[in-house]
Amino acid sequence: MLTVIGYPDYSLTKIIVEKLQATEVGVYDKVFPDGEFYVRLLEPEKITSSVAVVVSTLYPEQEKRLLKTLLLVDAVKRSNPARTVALIPYLAYSRQDKVFLNGEPVSACLIVRMLRSAGVDVLLTVDVHSLRVLECFDGSSINVMVSDILVKHALKHSSNPVVIAPDKGALERASLAAKQNNLEYDYLIKQRDRVTGEVRYMPREINIEGRDVIIVDDIISTGGTIAESSKILLRNGARRIIVAATHGLLVGEAVKKLESAGVSKIILADTLGVKHDHHLIEYADISSKLIEELNKIVLSGK
């Protein structure tokens, strides 16, 4: 038996319930006058002995969503499920996955350890910034890559495309997307002119002259990296720039920055608790991959 539990303000909960034909357990929540959160499961008896899937995300209002997720997991665990699965497509704080400067915490590890401590047996997330984060989770963890789905969606808006990663760190995402869609791929490298000293970024091997470029990355926050990459690629002969990114935070003037840089379309996954309404932005449905992984979890018995 499978039960799904999630706050009603996150649309993915309903999608998972419908596609899995699972039992949904409602949640009542409120905020006390002093600002503290209260959570109660409406039919906790339905969770007992089931595989309980807590659906949540940690953006926007990261701290609020994290605390509400921890409270929900604790309530679920006290209802005695067979296993507790946390489906959290976007893990906040995942970029701080190591100590960069003395005196820093490793925020990413702290987040997943809190989830484990609250009662999560299996952590299912989407395109985590660094797999090092999941090494901190003392339980089963699954990272679902969706760049292939995003690029497939981007192909509706492109011809003679090539997939480009903005740096070597994003190459795995670009490689997966390109191979699944039978495309060429490359990544940008820094080149310095020995005479003038000018620094520029160029594809390592592939000629982009007259071709549409699909830039693949995991997170767009302020949009600075993607905007700069887009300008460089257009200056070097790219015909059109389409961005395919998993988590579209798009903070502040990010969309305006990307539009000014010449980006013609932005393809995102629905991993956040917010959707941006803009003519450049389209959302690709990644729920099929999440359903596939949840079915595997149920069948595996782990």
C-alpha cells in the first residue's frame, strides 16, 4: 500500500497521487500567534504499515519549508509506516557541500542529516547540485537526473542543435541529455589570448557557427553565469540560445538578464514551490521519472 502526504500549496503532490493512484492523507497546518508552526495528519491510520511518501520542496522560503517538512516527516513516522520516503525535488543549501573557508558549516550535510533524524528512510531528489550531499545521508538516497527531458522539450524550439554545458562541472548533465536525444555535446573552456591577454570562453571542440545551442545546467539563481555564456556563444556564431535548467530560482532580475543576453527560450522542471509566468519560460513535465523511481522503491521493499 502507498500513501502520499504533502502540503496543498505544492502542486506535485496531486500529480503524484493521481499518477500512482495512491491514497492521499490530508494535512492540517497553522501558524500560532508567536510564529511557530503546527501540523496534524488528518487520517494518520491510513499511513500505518504503508510506504509513506512525503512530498515537499525547499524553495522558496527555505527555512520555513524545511521546518514544515521535518514536522510532517516526524508526524508520519509516528503513524508507523513500513517506510518513509521523502520526495524533495529541490534540496536547499546543497551548494555548500564542503568547507570552502575555515569556520564554515557544511550546510548540505546538515540538511540531509536533519531529514534522516526526523525519520526519512529513503530520500528521493532531483538533480542535486553535488552527489557529495547524498553521501551524508545515512539511508537510501536516489538522485533523479532530468536534463534529457528538458532538452527533449527544448528541441521543439530548435534546429541543428548542440548541447553545451557552461563549465566542466555540468558536463554530466549535458552528456546525459545529448546521448538520450542523439545530439552532440560539449562544454565551455577558458581561453586566454597570449598576445592581448583577453580571456574568452569557447566550446572545447565543437563548432557552433550557425547552430542552435541548448545550454544545460542544474540551477539558475541570479542568471549571471548563463547570461555570460549566452553572450559568448552568440558572439561566436550561435544562431539561437535555449536554456534547459532543472531548478529555476530566477532571483531578482534574472529573467530580464537572460532576455537581454539573447536567450530565446528557458525550459525548466517543476521542482519548486513557485512557477514563473514569463513568455520565455516553459515547464517540462518530469513526473514520469519520479513515478518510475517511486514504483521501484515500492517493489524493492527497501
